[in-house]
Amino acid sequence: MVATTDPDDRTEASSPPPPVRRPRHRIAFAVSVFGELLITVGLVLGLFVAYSLWWTNVTADREANRQSDQVRHHWADPGPGALDTKDGIGFLHVPAMHNGEVLVKKGTSAAVLNDGVAGYYTHPVKSALPGDPEGNVTLAAHRDGHGAKFHNIDRMRKGDAIVLETKDTWYVYKVYDILKETSKYNVQVIDQVPKESGKKKPGRYITLTTCTPVYTSLYRYVVWGELERTQKVDSDRTPPVELR
Amino acid sequence: MYGWIWRHLPGNTWVKALISFVLVLAVVYVLFQYVFPWAEPLLPFNDVTVNGSAPWPGSVAAR
């Protein structure tokens, strides 16, 4: 969009353009409109990046905090049942990810995960719940945008603690295997006995999944942990040593 | 295009600038509130689960 080629700018000039140059002005006009459209598309795409990587985090964190408060409130106010699956089953604490607590809710649909929470799988392989005598608690959360709760999953190393806090128990897991890249079709990683991590017998496992590399959804990143111990929640909700 | 809009805005330069600013804000609002939330699930950037089927959650059909 060069101003001097704009036909309407010429009209403001002291001498009107000679009529012989009119066709060229039409072309110049078309080129300038096309250029402006390109600039507009560029700006919209730029805004979309800002939306994806920043704004969805703002809204998701707000929503996650609201829902977390609801769950905490519900826990403080004794209700029926030890494990309340309606508002969320608990909170995930992974010190290595430096992201505080992540609310864990049922389901891994976009509607659930976009609120900035981690979801446990109901499909294609059903997750176990932390209180089950054996099974694999399989979770998914966003790597970027929408709270980006598993953004730092690549900082986790073998031996790191994964702590799942429910209403009355702290479940302390230890990372024993990491799969840095796998296909999204590899649903075996969330099996109740995750053979790909080397386990052959049923036990109490946890599996975190998200997408990788960052800012894409090309592959999946998987972290497996095994239950090390459990700890009853005391009246002050004193966190286990792993979180101090 | 933008030149056309500018010339059709009423008032002097300051009023035009103010109206333009409000228009830009309105466009950004519509994009963030309606267009992007609609477009995002259609794009393959935010798919985090293993599901062996559709590239986005929501249409996890049986395999």
C-alpha cells in the first residue's frame, strides 16, 4: 500500500491526474487492496497466536481457580462420600513442573481440559481412581494454552515425585519411566498395566500424557509413575515431605 | 480498503482516530470472544490425549 499510488490520494493533489493513466490506477488500487488484505490476515494470525498462548491461559487459570476453590470448599464442608467425583477427584502436585496444584477432573474432552485442569481418561481406556486397590490413574492436560498445566513435563526426571491429593489421602508416586515421543494412536500407554513402561503385573500406577513438541500436537509425551506410599491427610492438610 | 473506511468516518482527524480505535477494539473483541474459540478446535494444535482416532477431542469415535 504505497500512498502515492492510491487513486484517491491523487484527487487531493493540486493537479488532477490525466485520464490516460486511469487503467494503471485501477491496477494500483487492486494491488493496494490485496496488500491490505494480506496485512489484515497477518494481523489476525498474530492475534490468534496471542489468543492461543496467552489469553486461553488467562481464562483457563481463572476458571481452574474457581473450580479448585469449589472443590476445597466442598472438602472443608463435609459431604457424603470420601471421593467426590462430581467437582473433581483431587489435585495433582508435581514439584518438578513448578506449576502448583492442578485440579483433576473426569474426562479428557476439550470441554474439560480447556478449563485449565487435568482430566482422567474415560476413553479409550478407562482410568483407575487413586483409591483403587490396583490400576493405572491416567491423566491428560494441555501443554500450551488453556492453562498449559503440563507445559514443563519435559523437566520431569526418573525418581521425581508425583503427588495426588484427594480429600483424605496424599498418594505419593515416583516417576520410573518416560516416553519422550509416541504416536497419538499409541493408546497402550494408558493401559491399566502399562507394558510399554516395562511393567508386567498389575500395580498402582499413574500416567501423565500431553502433546509434544511444544506448540504442536504431532506426538504424545508420556510419564509413568508408581505408587510409593500413601499418607492420610491431617487436619491442617500438611503436605507430604515431597512437597515441602 | 482502510483508506476508504478512514474517508467515510465522520468528524475531524481526532474523532476519526478515536472511532478507528474503538472499531479495532470491537474487532479484537469479536475475534477473541467468538471467532478464535470457534476456530481453535478445528486446528490441530491443542490435541493432548492419546485416543487413536480423531485429531481433536470431541469426536472420539469408536475405533
